[in-house]
Amino acid sequence: MSMKFGLVNISTGGFFSNFFVSISTSMYASNNGLIPYIVLDNTVFAKYGDLDSKNTWEWWFEQETPKECDIVINVEQNTDKFINFPAPFSDISIYWDRFEIKESKKFFDKFFKIKNNILEQYIEYYNLYMSKKVNLGIMARGTEFNFIHPQYGNQNVYTYINEAKNIIKKHPEIDNIFLVTEDGDWVKIFEKEFNNILYMDVFRRTHQSIDYCQRNWLWVYEYNSRENHTKILGDECITQALLLGRCDYLLCKQNSFSAGAIFFNEDIKKVYYI
């Protein structure tokens, strides 16, 4: 007996923009009686990737795939659910603990699964450094994001540092600060200000100027000094989002990566927006 699949093939921007638009469109497909089947072969990850498979979704996630006897129907991109996520896409985005976010996570868990190698890396890091600790997660987004989206503020590293100090005053029980940032210089500045900084050894902009990154938002994908760079880049995005979601408190500005942390949230008690 054949089954009906809804083919979701979108292209937006960064990792979590692609992720959330894909999930939103998949929910639309499911509401119309179709099994979601995501094929992301038209993204910057695929364009600059060097793996044989160009369906980048399946680099990171397991899903049910149609058989030859099944019916596959193209699904038009739909962002109805996406605009309700805590990302810079609507005025209501500051409300992070929303019912539809939890429902969307249940939907994700029903149809998709993060690849085991990513889950193993996340669990290993969490158990080594964050387990049984009170953790403040910081997603410090700046540089080209400020340049491209000035409507969300022009925060610098000290904006985050000063707010982190305020949060620690409110919650002196905090043991660790888990930092996620794409700027290597910001890591060094945080380490001078705090003695309890945790961060993963992942790709960050350490060899290109801020001016270059502002003029060329594709900089992060063009980096080619490691094999399978864009695939690993996605691994790192998911792993860090999962770890941010295990923190007790989250400090961030409105962006899709922070939305990823909230989507995968397990332990967050409160989100502080810059």
C-alpha cells in the first residue's frame, strides 16, 4: 500500500532559519495528511559542502523516506508556525515559553531524530562539564548580525558581559557560564571577565576581519580548511543549541540560534533578552 509524502525543499539562510522553516512547512504538510519528507539540497550548506549526498537534512537528522511505490507531493514553503518562534520574526518573539513551541517540538520528535553521533557528543560534553551544576547559557550574537539586522540592536561583547554580571547577582548559585559565540575575540574577553567560562572547541571567526564578515555573510560557509566543513558546522550548531537548552538560564538576543536552544529546551527556567 502506497503512502503519501509531502516533499519539503526550502532555502532560507543560516542553519536554524533552514531548520525552522522546514519544520513549519512539515507541520503544514502533516496537517494536510502528508508524511513530511525534508530534502535540503538547495542551501548554502549543500552549495559549499563536499559530501556526495546533498540532502543536508539527512546529514543531521533521521527521517522516514518514501519508497518507489509511495506518492510524493511537493509542498509550498509555509512559515505560519515559524513566525511564532522566539526568533527575530515577530513582535511576540520575546515570549519564549509558548505552547506552540512545545507542540512543535512534539511534532519534531514524532517525525525526526537527531543523528546519534551528535547526541553522543552533546551528552559527553554535558556530563563532563555541566551535569549537576547551575549553568548560565549565553548566545552572544553580534558582528554581521548587527550589521544585517540593526533593528535588534547593536550590542557588543560588553553588553553581554554586563548583563551576565547582573544575572549572576540575581542568581549567585550559578556555577558555570556556557558561552556560544562565533567570534574568537569575544571568547578571550569573556575569559578575562569570568573564571568559570565553558565553550566548545568549534569553528569561530578567527582569521577574517569583522568588516569582511559584514560585507560577506557567506564567510562561514566558504571556510575550506577542514574536510566536510559545512556538515560539521551543522553538527556544532545542534550540539551547542542542545547544551544551551540544558542551562538553567539563557542570555541572548532575538535570533534563530537562540530559538534553537529554546526549541530543544530541557532545563531553562528563564530567558533574558538583550
